[in-house]
Amino acid sequence: MNTQEAIAEILIKNNLKIATTESCTGGLLSSKLTDVSGSSAFIHLNLVTYANEAKQKMLGVRAETLENFGAVSEECAYEMASGLQKLTGADICVSTTGIAGPTGGTDEKPVGLMYSTICTKTKAKTFEIRFHPEIPRVEMKELFAQSVLEKLYTFLKENNF
């Protein structure tokens, strides 16, 4: 059983709905979750909010957050997930925002940096994930998505879902 199948089993067993909002993973996380047969039983809504305007308009990410911390930040990842939670009411909401490269990184925020927040109605946890900046873009997105699935599985298990 792969990670997304294990997640699906937990969600279905507990009658939980999940929603995702992705930037750097561009829908790959959603795709992996929907690869599981019967995913309509647990998928609520999946968004790709790549542009800052989409993050603001769809999820309520504050302009101040983007100006002060940037789209690739713990603060933005949190506001994306909590905004999705408010929008959908889903039991579990997951966000991704990062720099998949090969361009776009800085010394402060290098290629290979990603933040993800997993939130429920009562709890949120934000993760920083880093990979070597020379990993090719497509592989980087794959690593980001797989890392988030592993973090999500651990989150569900640690919180007794």
C-alpha cells in the first residue's frame, strides 16, 4: 500500500473530507490523492492557486502577508490552508507553496524550499521542506508532493484519525 492509499483508508474509515490548495506542486498532490480508486468519497475540493492574486481572491491570503513574508513562507502556507478551511469546511486542508526551480530562488529562499500547512478545524501544523536546489523541476515537484503525503499520513496517525 502506498502513502496516498494509506491516507485514503484513514479518511474513508473516519468519514473525513480533504481539500488541497497548491502552488509549487501545481496539482500533483491532488493528482496523487485522486489516483486512489474511490477518492470521490474523501476529496472535497482541490485548487491550484499559483498566482498571488488567486491566493488572495480564493483563499483570503492577506496582501500584507505576501508583502512582508512572500508567497513562499510559513505565514502564506498557513493562510492558504486556513483560508481553504474557511472556504470549504473540509475536515483536513493542505497547502503547498515553494520554489521548484530551476530559477526563482534567492540566498534567503533557495530553489528547493517549500512550506506546507495541514489544518483541521481545531489544529494547524506548518512544515518546512528543503531539497537540493539542483534537482530538476519535475523531480522537485514529485519530491515536494511525496513529502507532503508523508507529512499528512504522519499528521493523521499522530492525531488519532
